[in-house]
Amino acid sequence: MPQINLLPWRAEQRKERKVAFLAALGGGTIAALLATFVTYLIFGSMISGQQERNTKLKAEIATLDKQIEEINSLEAQKQRFIARMEIIEKLQRSRPEIVHVFDELVRTLPDGTFLTGVTQSGSRLKIDGVAQSSTRVSTFMRNIDKSAWLRNPELSVIETKSGQSLGSAFTLFADEVTVAGADDADTGKPKPRANRKGAGS
């Protein structure tokens, strides 16, 4: 029977398998590197796109912050303007009041009494004067309490000096009644008053 030597064929087969393995290994390595590179490019593109969006968002946020500051500034200017308008309106409403107050002081002043000074702090009036008697002062306070432009008379000092022929010096306080609005001020109608105090109280 003839003998066949298979060693060369097996060696050739092992060599081919080795070459195929190395080729497959190289191809896999190249594919892995290529996949890694593509993945890197994709993630790099995503990161770059996100950074661009972040930059755009930051720019838009900065623009919005500036607009908000401008709005707040305009709101503050609006509030200052409204406050000035309210002050102007208040001054316009209160302009006729002092005329009515002085006119009312003349109307409420009884005979035998004259004033030496009138000072005002806000709506509070300090009235200094001289009366022939304390009864005249009481009458003056009752007249103030009935007045449409004055209220809450409070006697602070009444003093009779020896040798003073004119009578008793007095100091009393009263509140000015403010008008409810410009129309009332023009027509002379004062704002409704709270409960009155009794005369001399």
C-alpha cells in the first residue's frame, strides 16, 4: 500500500489559518479603531454643538438680564413719576385749604379775643392769643369744635399776668381738616370729620 506524507499539507494549512487569523485580527483592530474614531467624531460634534447652544443660551440670558434691568429701571422711574404726580395733586388739593383755615380762624374768634401768632406743623395748628377772660377762650374752643375746617381744640396754656389789662394769654392747638379731593377743595367742602371732642376737653 502506498504511503502519503500529509505533513507539508498540514503545515500549509496551519500557515493559511495563521494568515487568516492575523488578517481577521488586523481587520478587527482596524474596525475597532475606525469605530472608536467615528464615535469620537460623533461625540466631539455633539459636545461642540452643545457648547454652541450653551454659548447662545448664555448670550440670550445676558440679553434678557439687560432687558430685565431696563424694565426694573423703567418701573422705578414710573414709581417716582407716580409719587411726584401724587405730591403735585396733593399740593393742588391743599392749596385752597390755608385760605379757608385763616378765614375760619377769623370767623371762630369771639369778641374780646385776638391772636398773637399762628404756626402750623403738618395739619397741626398752634394758636397763641390774648382774651379778656377764660370764658372767651372757652367760646373760641367751642367755635373751633363746630368749625368745618378746624377740629380737636386742645388748650395748652392759659395765664393771667398781674398788671396785664388785656386779660389772659393762652395757647391752644387744633387740627386742620383736609379736603377729600380737588373738587371738594374748589367748592369749599371739607372731608367728613371723626367724632368731635367736647368743648374744653
